[in-house]
Amino acid sequence: PAYNVELATDSAKGIIVGVAVTSAGTDAGQAAPMEEQVVKRTGQHPQSYLMDGGFATREDITALEQRSVTVYAPVRLPRNRPEQERYQARYEDGPEVVRWRQRMSTEEAKAVYRQRASMAEWANAQVRLHGVSQFNVRGLAKVTSVMLLVVVAHNLLRWGALMS
């Protein structure tokens, strides 16, 4: 409960291309920094970013869309509102967030987003299979080191599977 681990995966091969560990209790606000990490590692912005609802904040969606990254994330239903208001623009939405809401109202975007489970959640499950469910070390630096070692092991196993 003291650490929040975020992973970014390549959609085609299941390779983990980004890892971050925070002590924040939520993923909110971590999407843009993770994308920056992916750019550092790969040398290019991803074409699309499939993220869970906890990751999606207006600020991150705006930043990512301004970098020409297409965001796919579920749109939360406003509290005490009918379902048909889910995709309607809100007063505080910028143009990037409005485009994201409109995109996510389409069946095509919902179909793209459904692919997230087979990519991101599969990588999370693989990390658990490598034995990561609790950390036996303390401190963000040490937990990050453990996660980086697990990611290296995961990626080596993926490389072996892809080469055979």
C-alpha cells in the first residue's frame, strides 16, 4: 500500500518500455511523466496511449494531445448525472479534452480501448508471476531498483519468446 507502480508497455510485443514508482495513493497525474520517460527510452512519442481511468486527468490529456499522442481512456460519468452526459464537454474542458471526450464516445475508440487489457494488464500479471506482490525493501529508490530488475527480466523473457 505504500508504493504505486506504473508500467508502460509496447502494444505489439508486450515489452515494458516505462516504469515508475511513486508513494502517491493514486495514478492521477502520472500519465504525462510516463510518456516523457517512454520518449527518453525510445526516441519517439507513442502514436496512442491507452490508460486506465485513474491515470486520465485533464492536465495529462491536454499535455499528451498537444504532443500529438492520441489518448484512449474511459470517461467517468459525472456524479448524479444521467449516462447521456458522460461525453458532453464541461465548462473547464480545453479543446484537447473535448476532442478526447468526443473520440471516446465512438465505437471505434471503445474497441481500441478494449485492447488495453491484453496489453497493460497482461504485463502487470506477468510482473506478479515474477514474484512482485510485496516489496521487501524500503524507500522509493530501492523499490524502483527492484522494479527495474523485474522489468529487465520480463523483457529478456519476452525477447526470448519473440526470437523463437
